[in-house]
Amino acid sequence: MASCPLFLLAPQPPPPLVAARHCRSPLAGSAHPLTSCRAPRLRRRQSCRCSSSPSSSSSSSSGPRERSPRPRQRKQRTEQRPGSGSAVDPVGFLVKTGVSDRAFAQFLRDRHKALKDRRWELYSRFIDLKEGSSGYELLGMHRHRQHRVDFMDWAPGARYCSLIGDFNQWSATENCAREGHLGHDDFGYWFVILEDKLREGQEPDEYFFQEYNYVDDYDKGDNGVDAKDLIRRMNEEYWEPGEVTSRKSRWETVAKLYEQMFGPNGPQTEEELGEIPDAETRYKNWKATQKDESSSSSPSYDIIDTGQEFDIFNVVTDRASFEKFQAKATPLAYWVEMRKGRKAWIEKYVPAISHKDKYRIYFNTSDGALERVPAWATYVLPEGMQSYAVHWEPPPEEIYKWRFGRPKVKGSLRIYECHVGISGSEQKISSFQEFTSNVLPHIKNAGYNAVQIIGVLEHKDYSSVGYKVTNYFAVSSRFGTPDDFKKLVDEAHGLGLLVLIDIVHSYASADEMVGLSLFDGSNDCYFHSGKRGHHKYWGTRMFKYDDVDVLHFLLSNLSWWVTEYKIDGFQFHSLSSMLYTHNGFSTFTGAIEEYCNQYVDKDALIYLILANEMLHELHPDIITIAEDATYYPGLCEPTTQGGLGFDYWANLSIPEMWLWHLENVPEREWSMNKIMKVLISSNHHMLSYVENHNQSISGRKSFAEIILNTGMCSSGSVDDDLIFKASSLFKIIKLITFTTSGGAYLNFMGNEFAHPKRVEFPMSSNEYSFHLACRQWELLDKGVHKHIFNFDKDIMSLDENERVTSRGSLNVHHCDDTNMVISFTRGPFLFVFNFNPEVPYQLYRVGVDEAGEYQLILNTDETKYGGRGELKSSQYMKKTSDRRADGCRNSLELALASRSAQVYKLVRILRI
């Protein structure tokens, strides 16, 4: 039988005790010296590649053999997300959605093959997705237990790497990576060690493996424990007598085996050796000479050789010795027992780099010397035209301590989107602390259950709203420190709010001094080279999604925010920029071939699949939202069925539709059918919102400016007819958008009370003014803004109590362009909208499926919402009649004020 590495062997659990006696071997008294001490470690695999069976030998000799996936990889590929199906079908969602395009189906199959290849390539480097998304544990700057700081970064195009900063007077030669593989590997990862400096008068540590605990003042090693005593105690507590023997020579074990086989005066030549019996005969003869010593502490076992392939793994032990081995604790980690506390470290060493020290990374490249901000830096401070990474290692008393766990949100998502910098009333950049104190309580009071923050990642250009990211692992320093952001997230969790952030992995800033562009001097480190590496219109850089190290960077970035800051989800910004080589700036007709032609970036699609698989596998409660203006097929379908795996997709057509109607179509000419077509075209996992923040940021007016007219709102009253009509329209637009959503609704900061001004960040065109880069919170208690806020708050409360948007799909019964009336049901709720700006209806009949009594639970015309209260309290309960309407067997007669909406709930079912 061919030899096999010992660590591959896996002893089977023992049979029942009776069978163990039957198989008990006389070897129990003196087991073989090699196998007896190694047997406890034999637990790795159930198969061995080094078998010498005829099939394996013939296949190996016939030519290159196709690599089979490792057991862990096979498990990874077959694991399913809950509810995603039991088998992998690359075109599974096409059958579900009724799409029968042959070219697109073939594209999905080819993409699935490429996905498997990309997985194999990724797993061959990082074992699995967990390992491939945890680069932040090694890269960047980390304090090592052995009184030093380790730094690692990826720069394959560099020839020399060193750290410069306050800690070494910005010397490019004092702290550099060592030569050869001690300083960098074949993949371009550079490794720099910063050794803590001994204080004057202190002696170096006696042991090179001396560790320190930098958090607790004292540890076990402060008691004066000695390494020799610990090693002796470890041997006495773990190893059985005779299991560990010292060897004076590497041939000592071989000599003892030879003496056991042939005696002390064994043959010295081949002639004296004579004929050697076969292995089985020699084993039986040797076993017969052994005594059955039941008092021996060594494990008792026997080997069953049946001549079958892999039968070398059939090592059978008796129950008693097996259970004794299982009960053993692991050997004492003597280096942990010797670990000293923080006070001992401070007394002996000066930190190589202190908390808040500034530093940069220095490269020598083919084009000369470069200074860069490390790609994995977790805190970056700008100073003039330069930026510096900041070493963030606060002392234990200053480390932020989390107080609250992640909240569990049931039902639909009600997301409050905001930007920290413009969240204050003053004309300045607001901070994380101000946002935590002032805005988070307002969000909770307004009835939302999630907050989505844009512009969190570090960006050099404030006017970019945070979308031109320069440092992906750092929070924006203009808002505060990493601990300030942790407090924001923690306080939000304490209020029961989920925290989502806008993640920009579709492109990156083109800044070379601060960002990733030309990071190591080469043009294709993180990004594509040539035209493909640049966004056609925005001047940003496009990631190279087919590179394993770029995938490692992006996946680790997602996992970093979830692990370090306990983020609950991501909205993936502007997917159309990454999914197509034309960056989404092309006319889309809706034809299916536009999603599988030569302009589609298959590597970007594969990255999104891997990102969703990683996030949902490692963090099951995570929420991912796709922002794609092209509505790529399968955004929210399971990855095992050919989808991309997102939880929700943002319907960008809805705010564009409302804006188009408000600016270009007279209100009397609005088409109810066209409006409903956009609202419910595909509300499966759909995130809806009335107003896109990009519309007010991109130089256009906000909806409040268009509908309410800012001048009138500031001086008029609710009795003013123009303001009344404007606010009525604003309310029914909000209500119909919310109630037709697919389980998620988003509102941008200020829109809940009809903020009268658009958003405009400081830039050269407005002389860097903050006049429009703030929110007028004082309007919350004034006039029409107070009424609209009360209405928005009651909508959120209605969904909180009744789970309106979680009631399944809509059933549209009535959609009349002439009367401008829409009616639909969702679960037990009936929604009726009268968009007619002039005509009220006293007895308007709408059909319903279920006969019974319907109670009015929300009316936009109530006086607390700024309405006129035309509906009397006696009209709040309605009973169906058996008159058919809208294709239904039952109907209701309702009084509808102009520009109003009503929500009824079925409270009693009548059986006919």
C-alpha cells in the first residue's frame, strides 16, 4: 500500500464496547511508538489522494488530471440560502418570470460557468468567502501581541516599500519592508514591522515569544511565572507517561525499530538478512509477542486491513481509551500563561507608533518615488492638498464600548435617508455627534425603522456628496472620529433603528494623492487600464472586478463595515455604472438582448453575486439594496436560480415619473393608468420613494418647491386655497407611493415635512456657500410643514401597526382616467385616491371582493393634516352592497373630496 501523509488519516469512532473487546489487540500494552503518540491528532479528511489503486494510477499517468474541488469548496457551492431553493439552476428565475429568450438564457449559463471558475480562483487563494472577505484582519496597521505593530498593503507594481510619519520623522529608510519574501510575497503584498522601543534602563524580554495584553492592566504573566515550569506542567498534564521521549539523534527512532524487528544483533548485510516475511506475517508475529497490559494508559487500537481502497483509515480503538482521549484538554498554551498586562508593556516599551500619529506609505516604483495614503487606512485626515492616514489605537479607557445589540425589524422597511453634513440647521458641516443628538430622535419620532446614511466613506471632494470615495475603510473625518460613528450606530440601535450606508463599489475617485488611482505607480492596480478604467462622464475610475486581489479588497470592505461598525445593510450605488462598459449612458428600450450583449460586464455581475452570497452567508440578517437605473433582470432573485441575490431594488422610475408629471403635464391631464403602471409594474421586493435626493442635489428643484411654492408656504395659512390644493396633492402622492411599495419605502431627510429648499453642496459655482447645504428644522412646527409632517408620521404609524405594505400583492379594481380615481386592495385594506383637482364625488362606487363593514382609518382631508374635514364621523364606517362594480360582486359608495385619499380596513366580514 502506498504511503500517505499521517495528518490525512481520520480514525473512526469506536464500535460498541462488545465489538471493541472482540477487536482488542495485544498491542494495548505497548503500542507502536510512532502511531501511539500521533494518533490523537488524526482528524482531518475521509479520503486520501495518494492511493495506489489501478484507477488512480492510470488516470495520473495518462496526462494532466482535472482538479476536483476540495471538500470545503464543494460544501460552499451547494449551501443554500433560506428559501432560495434546493438546487442550483443558472436560468431558474427565467421560468418563474416567464422570460423565454434563448440568448439571455445562454448568457446566464456562461456567467454561471465563469462564476464557478472565479470561485475556484478565489478559493485557491483564500479557502472560502469568509477568508476572502476578512483581509482587514491582516492588511492595514494592527498591533501585534509581541510588542510591535504590523503593517501590510498591496502594491504589486512597487519595488520598495516603507512607512513614513510622525513616529520616524518621515524617514523613508528607517521602517521599510525586508528584502525578498520576508518583506513581500509573489502577489505584491508588502509587510512592514514597527518594533516598540525599549525605554532607557530596561532590559529586553527574556523570551522572544513574550506577549502583552494591551487592554487589561495586569495579566497572568505579571505573577512571575517561568516558561520552564509551564512547559513541564504542560507535559505532565497532557502527555501520558512514556508518550513523549527525547531523541538525541534523528536516527534514534529508526534504530529502535530495527532492533525491535531483528533483535540487538541483527543482520548487517543482505546475505545475513535472508528471506523477509510479508508485512502481515511480521505484524502478527510482533503482535503475538506483546502483552495485554490493561493498566497501560496508552490508547488501545488495531488496524483492520481488508484489502479495500482506503482501508488504512479503519483504525478501531476500544471505547474506554477513545473516551479518555476525547476528554483530554488541549495542551497548555504557555505563551498565553506568560502574557503580561498593559502596565508592564508601558513600563518597558515606548510604542513604535502612538495613537493619532499621522503616517503615509512610501513606494519606489519604475517611475520614481511615490507617497500614498494606505488603501486599508481606517482614519484619514486631510491637510491642505495632502491627506494623511491616522493610526487609531485609543487607550482602553477611551475605546468605545457597545451598549446595544442589533435590532430586529419585523414587517416592511421604512428608511430615512440622510446626509450627516447637511443635517444641521446652521450653515456648516454637521458632525456625527450633532446628528446623534438631534436627528436620530426625530427619525424615531417620525416612525421610521431604518436610517440610511450617504457620504459616510472618506471622500476628498465634499461637493461630490460622498460618491467619489478615496478611502474605503475610513469614515469621513469631516464628520468626526471612528468612535463618533460607532456611537451613532449604537444609539440608533438603541432606538430600534437599523443603520444602512450607501456603498460605492461601482467606481472610485480618480485622485492619485489620496485615493487608489495609480496607487503603486501602475495604471492597472485596482482599476482597468485604458479607456475602460475611466467613467465616460464622471471622471472616476472603474474597478477591475476580474482580479482576485481587487475582489479581496471589495469583499473585505463590505465585511469590515458590518464587523467593525455593526452596519445592518448596504445600498449598492449606481450599479449601471459598473454593469456596462458604457456606464449606463445608453438608450435602453427594454429589449432583453440589451442585458446580455457585448457591453455587459460579466465580471461585475459575478462580483455582485459573490458579495451577496458572502454577506448573507456570514451575516444572515443583512439587507442589500440594488440601485440600478436599467433594472437588470434577476436583481432580487436567489443566486442559485440565476439572480444577483439582492433583498430589494430601488425603483428609480417612480420619482422620475412624479417629476415629469409635475413639471410637464397639466394636472387635469394626468393618466391614472400610466401612473399605476409605473407604481406596480413589478413591486416584488421593490423599494419606492417619492423624491430622489439626486433630483434636488443635481441642480433641479425639490418637489416642495414645485408643488407648494416656497414663497407662499412661508407666509400663507392653511385656509389659502392654493396652499391647500398643493399640500393635498403632495399628501396623496406620498400615500399612493408608500402603499404600492414592495415592502420597502424611502424618504430623504426633510421631505417628510416638505422641506422648501433644494440641496446644493458648497462648490465654485455658488462660491462655496452653505446656504442650501442645511435643513430648516424650525419649520416642523409651522403651518403646512407641520400638517404634512403629521400626515407622514401617521402613514408610518399605520404601517407599524397594520403591516400595510407587507400584505402581499395589490389587486387594482378601479383605475379611471376620466374621473381621475384609483382604487385597489391589499390584504384587508382598501385604498381610494381622487386625483381630480376640481371635482369632488359624493357617492362614488368602487368594487370590493369581500362583503362586510369597512372602517375609515386614514383620511388625507382631515383638519390635522391641513384638510377641510368634509367627511363627517358618521361616514367613517361603510357597509358593502351586493351591487356589482369593477368586476367585483360587492361595492361601496364613498364620498371623495377633490385631491384626497382614504384608507379603509375590513373589520367585519358578512357571509351571504
